[in-house]
Amino acid sequence: MRTGPDPSSVRIAGPWQHRSVSANGILLHVAECGDGPLVVLVHGFPEFWWSWRHQLVGLAEAGFRAVAVDLRGYGDSDKPPRGYDLWTLAGDLGGLIRALGARDAAVVGHGWGGLIGWSLAALHPRLVRSLAVLSAPHPLALRRACWLGSGGQRRAAARYALGFQVPVWPERTLRADGGAAVERLLRAWSGPAWTQTPEFAEVAARNREAMCIPTVAHCALEYYRWAVRSQARPDGRRFAAQVARPAGVPVLQVHGSADPYILERTARDSARFAAGRYLYRPLDGVGHFPHQEAPRTTTRLLADFLTG
């Protein structure tokens, strides 16, 4: 029997409300704050909804209904054995927007959440009012950089993504010693200044605990396993063809110049997949987690973009 923290432990108290929403055949846990046009905040690896705590409050104060979701397999959302491909994940996000009673939403995604946002804008364009991505190139820009680039992005991604393809062992590694590997990963991907702050210690502790919730580590790794293995399968080729259509909505791309995992040139190559207004905003000295490393700047950029 697997033991670990209860999934409800991620329902951290704050100036937001927690609830579960039925979408795309599963239950997704969300934290919600404010009233106004809907903004859906989608986290990446190895985080959960709480990574958006600053933006939940800041965007609510700016006049938006901000909703941060635990992705399929994370936190207090359902953890089914399948569905960790970008088709299904985009369907989860689209179903959530509809279940929240909105016709469309501004989508803000970090890391994997950004990849899902790009996919949603291509597969279900009517549901996306605007798209903001943090540390998240377009899926095809990332694919191009890994397969056809000079090698820097391939080496940065392969160090983790290829290692995650091994069965069982990566799950054990993520959960070992109370999730110590999660803290090491957060530290390795962050800008050096943030890792010296008291907040980083809390972020590391929260994410270590969340990764130790039963089956979360396995589900989180299934995202990477589909991404790599689908490259040589027909479903991967079909997905690439369907997401090649440029997003016809305004796009904001925020990227840390010190991000060692997703290189800046890979992020900039995503501009070709934005058919509408496109803004690129680099953040000096910031690593892979702009919304946490530079929360005030990131929230201001998002609020200005969404109100504009």
C-alpha cells in the first residue's frame, strides 16, 4: 500500500476558495480568487496550483476571476492511469473553461502548463481569448530545437526527459527522502538569487510534500514519457500536424534569461506560431520560474497584457 500525504493537503488556506470541478471526465481541483473575465492559470513540473499564489491575488485585484488548477495527476485532482498526452490535457483545460461557465478564457501557463496552453489555442481556438506562456516554447519549437538545433537545448532537455523514460526508478527517486530530488531540481532550474531567499525554502517544502502524494510522481513523469515516445509514433506525427496552426490570439511570452532548462533561443523561436499580436518579455537573472522568482514583475506583465 502506497503511503504519503493526503491529496487534500494541497488545499492551502489563503484569500482564495477551493473546489473540485468536473471536466473532460475527471475531477480537477481549483483555487479561485476574484471576479471578472476568466483567467486560468496552469502550472508546470514539478509544481502544483500553489505556484500561482501571487498571481491569483494580483490578477484578482486587477479585476479578473483568476483560477489556478491542479493538472491531471497532480495535487487534489484525479489521477487516472491514462490521458497524459497533450491532446487529452488540452481537452481537460477546455472542459474546465466550459465547466466554469465561461465561453472562453485568458490562459496563462508555465512549463507544461504553457505547452498545454499552446496546444489548446491550436486545437480549440474558440476557447482561448489570449495566451500567456512562461518558460514554455511552442511544442513544435521545442521539438525543432531538440532534434534540429545546435545541441544546447537537446542536452538541457535530455538530461531530464530521457532519464524519466526508465520505469519505476524515476518515481522512486522523486519520492525518496521526502522528495529531496524535487528541491534539487527547483534549485538547479532557478536563478541563483531566488534560491537564497526564505521563500525558496517554503516553496521547496511545499513542492516536496505535493510530489509525495501517492501516484503524483508517476503521473507527472507520464507527461514526459508521452512527449518522448510519441515522437516515433503515428499519434505524435498527427499531434504535430494539428498544432502547427499558429495561434490567432494575442500571445505574451515571458522568459527568464537565466533559465538553464528551456533556452531563450528556443522560446524566441515560438514567435512563428503566433499569428496575432506577439510580445516577448525577457527577465534578466531569472530562471525557469518567473512567476515565483519575480512575482511582482510577472504579475504586472500579465495584468498589463490582459487589460491591454
